[in-house]
Amino acid sequence: MQELNRKRVLITGGAGFLGSHLCEQLIEKQCEVLCVDNFFTGAKDNIKRLLENPYFELIRHDVTFPLYVEVDEIYNLACPASPVHYQFDPVQTTKTSVHGAINMLGLAKRVKAKIFQASTSEVYGDPTVHPQKEDYCGNVNPTGHRACYDEGKRCAETLFFDYYRQHGLRIKVGRIFNTYGPRMHPNDGRVVSNFIIQALNNQPITLYGDGSQTRSFCYVDDLVELMIGVMGTEETFTGPVNMGNPTEISVKELAETIVELANSRSAIEHRPLPKDDPKRRKPDISLARSQVGWNPRTSLSDGLIKTIGYFADRLGTVTALPLRSRTQG
Ligand code: NAD
Ligand code: UDP
């Protein structure tokens, strides 16, 4: 029987990087957490500390199929997030975003749950305005290698807003910018995990292009705090809201910082820039500030030190990266 006063929260993609941190935070906040995952990129290891908790439940399920459960809130995070993973099976990536959104919105409608969508800065594509504000409609190549993810996430946003307008659903849409921290998948090819593992192994740092492209990196704890904050905003607030740390850094500077912080002997090696790689990315977070009263608290160096520590502890199990399968430009 459900315990009185405990909110029942469904997290799809709960065994992934962001999802596992969110599961932990919500358990700490006395919620009952139902974690749904098909383990495409997630792992039981990420949530192993929760498996014995009586308020935590794990279901192996693919969100492209309907799900029938009773919950009060849904965080829809299921979707591979790194370019290497989402380009591995692009058709399944689009299905996960679109069919997954339809199934979770259908569930939210049936049980009258509030629902959060983990959207992405990729909806802005290779942006022509800087920094990116929520009213910028983006510059996405609909037929390129990133389109399965970008367009899938854009369509999911469309579905969320149509369910809101047509069925009066309580929705929250968050556009997440690059986030990093412990439990990133070691072989997913994302820049922070790649550079840290290379630096710890004193292997060459694979810098794509000249490294002048920029990103703005948010530490996972800050991001999860914002996700919960967005879910708790007043009913009339739907987003979309940018979620990220606005401190912008070039990828070259990131490589140099990681080499220094990891006390590494790695040298930088240039590789071709992948096609459609966004040149600049930085969120305007004034909406998150005004609606949630949120500000990122973790500096890049503090967050990198924690993340380097996490990967250093796992060095025995994390070996050289496989060849990056991402399409090179
Ligand atoms: P992740 O790959 O670690 O987690 C995704 C999780 O979803 C995994 O556990 C995976 O097994 C699961 N999953 C994938 N397809 C599924 C399916 N069909 N059914 C059920 N489960 C499925 O990625 P992450 O970094 O934790 O990202 C979580 C969410 O946040 C994603 O929706 C992603 O698009 C979004 N996001 C993340 C970032 C970031 O920098 N980490 C940036 C923007 C958006
Ligand atoms: N990148 C790099 N070397 C790597 C991995 C990534 O130079 O080993 C660059 C990549 O080209 C991009 C940035 O780092 O400009 C961020 O890449 P990531 O895949 O982490 O995320 P994206 O923001 O592109 O989705």
C-alpha cells in the first residue's frame, strides 16, 4: 500500500547518468521512486545503492512501449544522450524520444500526473544567436547525423505543448545543456569523460578541430537540483527553460584544464571535427533564475576535480577508449 504523504515519482532513464542522481535526490526527499530503464546506456551499477531501499523500485522497460503504473509525477529522461550512443541506432533514438513522449504523456493524462521532459540544448542546433535564450527557434539540420536526437527532442517538445494545450496536462520542459560528473558512461565519447580518461591514462587528448568551439558545462548536482526546482514551479509555468551553467569555455581550454588538474603527461592531438558540431553554446539562464531562484554552485574546476576522482577510482575497470564511431566531417 502506498505510504501516506510520500509522492510517487516515475523516472524514465533512471539508471543513466542524470537519472541515477535524480533517483538518489528524490529518495532523499522522501519520495517513492519508480525507476524505468531498458539499460541501453544505463547500468544497474549506477543505482545499486538504492536497490535495497524499500521506497525504490526498478522496472526493466522500453519507453517506446506503453506503461501502466500509478504515479504523481513523471520525469522523462529515457534517451541516449551522447552523440556516439544516439547515432548507434538512430531510428531507435527518434522512436525513444517520440514514442516515448507519447507513451509517457498518455500515462500522465490517464493518472493526472505532472510531467517533466528532459529536452536539450541540441534543439538550438548550431545556434546563430549567442547566448541562447528560450525564444530562439534554433538552427537544426533535419537530415544530418545529429537529427535523430535533435529532431526527436524537438518533436517531443511539440507533443508536450500540444498535450498541454489540448488536454490541459501539467507539463515542464527543461532544455539541458552539457552536464558532467560522476557516473558518466566511460565510453560514451562525450568530451569530459573522454578527456579525463585519456588524461588519467597519459594517452593523447583527442581534440576535434582546432578546439575553438565552445560549450558551457554544468556539474550534475546543480543540474539535478534545478530539475527538481523546475518540477516544483507554479502550475502556470511550463518552460521551456534552459538548464545549465553559463560559464563558457573552449574545448581546447577544457583539454588543457583537465590535463593540469589530472596532473597528466598527455599531449593534445587534433582530429577532424565531426559534421554539424555546434560552434558555440551557452545558455541564457535568466528564466531559471527568476522562476526557480536557481544558480549553479559548482565551479568548473571543483566539478572536474570530483569527476577526475571518480574516474581515477575506477581506473582498474576503465581502459582505453574504443574508436569513436561518430561520423567525422
Ligand atoms: P544516459 O545515456 O546516461 O541516460 C539515458 C538513460 O535512458 C539510460 O539509462 C538508458 O538506458 C535509458 N534509455 C535509453 N533508451 C531507453 C528506452 N527506449 N527505454 C527506456 N530507457 C531508455 O544519458 P544522460 O546524460 O543521463 O541523459 C538523460 C536525459 O537528459 C536524456 O534524455 C538526454 O537527452 C538529456 N540530456 C542530457 C544532457 C547531458 O549533458 N547529460 C544534455 C542534454 C540533455
Ligand atoms: N570533443 C572533442 N574531443 C572528444 C570528444 C568531443 O574535441 O574526444 C568535442 C566535440 O567535437 C564537441 C565538444 O567536444 O565540440 C562536446 O562534445 P560532446 O560529444 O561532449 O557533446 P556535444 O555538445 O557535441 O553534444
